[in-house]
Amino acid sequence: MEKKGFINKFFQNAGKPEGFLGRMILRGMNKGHAPLSRWARSCLVRQPERNTLDIGCGGGANLSEILKLCPQGKVHGIDISQESVAFARKKNMKHLGTRCFVDQGSADRLPYADNSFDVVTAFETIYFWGDLHRAFIEVKRVLKDNGFFLICCEASDPTNETWTSRIEGMVVHPSSELKYILAQSGFTNITLHRKNKEDLCIVAQKQSSNN
């Protein structure tokens, strides 16, 4: 029971890492999510001057990779966890304050001006966003016209309770639900990419206000 209790407590940090266990899981996420995130990033055409927002930036690994892919651009990360913010800032210290910026906050109340970013990404995080429609509207607000919203998930089958049975508050959304809510939130050109049965990447676009 003691071992099971530790494991359950460890996985509870997935949604909002805190303390020593939180730092452990952030290190694990940075390494464990790397192959899936690399594949998802390939679903977007590379543009070196892009300005990107990564919501739920966790340990900051994706911020580091985006900085490499967009050498003339800037990247902002945001996470609800102060532990994650500190971890991501430390990982990206070289560019912090010049090309990389990390803030604490939530997906449904983004502290950024309208039309700020060329791309918004969400790697392995929408499980914890609550009201997706409200969050997606916020994403659309901070995106520039014709900007892209990329969602990456390794869990997309709600009937598979491998993780939801361990992590309180985690909700797995099927691709059909995500595409529907994106459309209802005003996104267009919604494209689904599949790596396998579970892993998915959805790319949606904010339509130009001139259209």
C-alpha cells in the first residue's frame, strides 16, 4: 500500500507539479514526451521568425526546441504551476528575458494582448484545461490572423482509463470532440494527424479578419 500510495501521489503532480515530486515528474516529462513532441512540431511548416506561445509549458523542453527551430523568433511559455515556471526558466536561462519568457497563469485567462503570436502550442496539457471552449476562445484572441493552434496528445481514447484512473481531474478528449469545439470557437482549416491509435496532433488556423 505504501508503494502504491507513493506512485499515486507522484502521478497527481502531472496536472500541477509541486515540490520535490513535481520536479521529478517535470524531468520525466521533458524526456518522456520528447519523441511525441518532436513528431507534433513536424506537423507545422518551419518559419524561423515565428513568435510562439506554449501553454502548459511544464519543464520547458518544448520552449528549448522551439527556440532552435525559430532562431529569429521569440517564445513565451505559461503554466499554472509555479514549480513548472521556475523549472522552465532555469532550463532556458540562456535566452530568458531576451528571446524566452515564462509566466504563471491559466489557459482560460492568458495575460497577453490580442494578436500577439504566430503559433500557440499545447503539448500534453489540454486534459487539465477544464472548459475547452473558453480556453480555445482565449487562444484565438492572442493569435494573429492566419496563425496556427497546435494541440498534441498521447491520450485520445476516453475509454482507456490507464491515466485518468491515476490522475485526479484528468479528462481525455476524443479527436471528434476537439475538432467540434475548435470549430465552435471559430477556428478553420482543422487538420488531424495520427501517429498511432492514441497519439494525435491537431492543427487549426485563426481565419484572417479580412476574410
